[in-house]
Amino acid sequence: MNIICDVFKLNTNRHHGTKDENITMRILGALGIIFVVAGHLDLQIFNVFGLFPYYSFHVYIFLFISGYFLKEKDEKDITGFVTRKIQNLLVPYFIWNLFYGIMSTALNSQGITVGQTISPYNLFIAPFLGGHQFMLNFPAWFIPALFLTEIINIFVRKIAFAVLCRVKKEYVEVLLFAGYTILGILTVWLAIGGHVWGHYKDIGRIFIMFFGIQFGRIYKLFVEGRLKETALLDVVYIAILLGIQFLITHFCGGLAFSTVWVTGFANGPVIPFITVMTGILFWLRISHLLSLLGKAFPVNRMLIYIGRNTFNVMMHHIFVLFIINSICFMLSNRLDMIKGFDTLAYSTDVVYVYCYAGQLLSRLVDLLLMVLIPCIPIYSLFHRNKEGVNG
């Protein structure tokens, strides 16, 4: 999922880099998309010894960054805001959706059933109802969902500030955060009770995603400015968050949940929103520590580059995995060295991983390729915005 926001604006702290780019948030976005890819590979090396399962927070990183960079002028120019989101999110999404629809239809004709055949419904309606129609781009379900969440949120904010015009803006922000949190908790509570099913999930995923956007807004307004930007304090924060997460993990099992399907809430309706906050805050401090090393630091240079291409990685990384598997499939018919390739899994399971060099090494190589290949400029043909998935 170039994912994240409108513009990475200047922060007064020098570690944030140039006037046009917030390095901390750029790195955080890169880490978020790496976690998304690692999750699809079932590669758990970044989950901090099991304390921070990817699926307990990772897609909310992009919502958080979107809220962080939300500007007051967006509420004053809603038409411009909606137009920009359509241009930066929906237009490139639907162009690539057409490409993957054609690809899925062609593969189906060859007996490779990893997605549905192309149709008007799958091209224009299904993306807003789960987004798994063609599978080769199924992680991009997040893009239409993000679009809806951002558009509805901007209208809610417009109405809230108009109705509560006599209330201090900071208080309205807190009320919005409280309202979105309650809405999310109620949605999860209903989901646990089996009441969020069918098309209710289409509404439910938006309801639980609002929390992420407003959390970013609250952090920007009330937390960031009160933090002393020092490496020592980052270390203290990280230690505290590790302690909190250890307690959560100890008393609550199965922290991962599915945002797209609004399922998997094993610990009641509140814990998911706590783990969203702890997961984001932990990796935010890691991102800040890295940003202190500056743009010239090799790891940062790579992460910044990835952070500028999160839309492309979100859209295409499963297709890269399919290409890798296809190469292994062709070689398995010709070389004895390619053994144990599961042709049935290749033909039916879009996240099948063939371990050509040992399980861990294969998945690490796949991860590297699935993240970096979509960053090649050709993938930005229809998405020239350099701000991430959030458009």
C-alpha cells in the first residue's frame, strides 16, 4: 500500500530533514509497508519476539500518518481535498485494478485460479467491498477503504467544527477522538457477537479505521510538541512501551486481528485499540531514533526511498511474489535442483511461498524483492504522487 499523506511537511526539528519531508514519518511509513509484506510472507522477524504482531497495528500506521498530516485548510476546501484524493488514490488504483483484472482473467483461462475474472462489478464495486477480487493486488483493498475513511472523516470534521463553533478546537479534536474510539469499540463488540457480517463488514472496517486517523491528529496536536526530541528519551519511551506490551501479551493471547474482515478479536473490544496505539508509538520512536542519524545513513536512505513508494509496494508486492513463484514453477519442470514445488498451491494460493533456499532465507529474499521491485520508477507510471498510500 505511496501510501501515506498529502505532503510530508516541515517539522521544526532538524532531524526531520528538508523543508518538504518529515524523515521520521517517512521511515515509519516504510516500516509499515515492510510489516505488511512480511505479514503476507508469514515472516515474523520484525514482531519483537512476538510482542508486536504485525496484524495488531500495521495498517493503522498509514491511517495514523494520514491524520498526522491532516491540515485545517482541507476542511475549508473539501472539494479540493476530495479531488486530490481521487487523483492520488482512486485513479491509479482503478488503472492497476484493470491491469490485474485482465491478468487474473488470462490466468484463469490457463487453470491458475488465483483471482476472479474481469467484470464491471469486480472493476468498480468489489474494490469498495473487500478489495480481494483479483487477488494479485489484494493488499490494495486498503486504498479504497482509506479513501472512504478520509472522505467521510473530513465531512464529519467539517460538521463537528461548525456545530461546536463556540468550543475550543482542541476540545473538539478530543471529542472526535473519544467518539471514534467509542464507535470502534462498539463495532468490535458487535463483531465479537457475530453481528458484523456480509455487507456490514464494509461499514464496520470504516468504523474501526476512523480511530487511526484521529489518533494521528491527537498525537500531532497534544503529544509531539511536548516531547523532548532526544535519543535518551526515545530509549526510555521504548523501554516503557516494551514493558506495557509485555503485560498485554502476558495477559492477552492472540493480539492480531483482521481490519478488512473485522474479525479475530480474541481479547474483547478494547485491547485492539490499545495495541494499535502501543504498536504505532513503539515503531514511531524507533523511526525517530533512526531519523536522528540523518538522510545520509544508508539504512535511512533505503527506508526513505521505500517510504516514497508505499502505494506501489502495497499495490504490487503480491504480483512480485507470483512472478517469483512462476519462475520457480518453470524451472521445476526443467531442473532437478528445483524440488518440492507445489504446483497445486501455486495455481490456487496467491501467497504460496516456495522455499528454494531454506525457509528463512527464501522468505527474506522474497521480502527484499517484493519491497524493492515495486519501487522501480516504472510502477509510478500512474501514481506520480510521492507522499505514499495516503495520497
